[in-house]
Amino acid sequence: MRTFVIAATALTTLGLTGCDTQKTVAVGAPVAEGAHAVAQIRTPDGADVGRATATEVTGGLRLTLDLHDLTPGTHGAHVHTVGRCDAPDFASAGGHWNPAGTKHGSMNPQGPHGGDLPNLIVSAGGRGTIGILLPGATMAALLDTDGAAIVVHAKPDDLMTDPSGNSGARIACGVFGAG
């Protein structure tokens, strides 16, 4: 009798498992027909130095930067709250995109901002790339009424100090637009 109960329980469990039609989708997986936004990144004198692309994925936005013709070294890079890039200092882009109201930096126990990115490492040839998942971010929030911008800074981000990680002047900027 005991063998029968164990066998019946196992068969019932197998049967119920077979009825599960939900598929598990990994965070960061592409979303069918997901929206994307693109920002052409320029220096204060208007020179094109690359682009940023934000793409809807499961669990957030995938952000990629592909830059060229920048000063070699390490540079802070952040998504900023306003979709404006007025030269020469790009202050019109506002502060860091921070929908959750957290502190700056991935090393800050009260951080990071939603727009905090890893440092951009630019090679001796002037090229640098970043690819990151911004968890919980949405295209609707990124492209809200005043938009958003991507900003590259002159110095490395210390990944902790509020409000911008001591990353220095804004040396390049691009406004996100629906792609």
C-alpha cells in the first residue's frame, strides 16, 4: 500500500509539472518587438564620438555604448535625467537618472542611481565600449516627457561619492530618441 501511495504521488507530481505552460525567461533576455532608443554622442564642438543604444529586455533595459575618438583612459559615464545636450558643458542634461532616489555608485551601500554605469575604459586608439543591464528600468521612464541623455565625463567615476563619483567635467553627450 505504501509503495502505491508513493507511486501515485510521483505520477501526480509529474502530471502537474507537465501542465505548467509558463516558460522561464532569463533576466536580460530580448523582448519580442521590444522598444529601443538611440543617442548619438557628440563632444562640445559637435564631433561625433559614437552612440548609445537602450533596448528593452526582460527585467530592465540593456544599455550599450560604442565610442571612438576619445581621450585614452578611464571615464565616468552615466544616464542623465534630461534629454538635452547644450554645449559647452552639457549641464542641460541635469543630474543622474535616479528613479528610485538612491545614492550614487555601485560601491555605495545606499546606491546606485538607475543611470550609474561602469567606468568606460578607452584604449590608446580612442575606442571604448560598455554593455550593461539596468535592472528595473523601463523605456517609458527613460523616454519620459523631458527625455534622457547619456554623458561621458573627463575622469574616472569612484563609484561611491554622491552625486557623480567625482568624475569631473562632461566631455561628451547624446540625447536618447526612440529608435
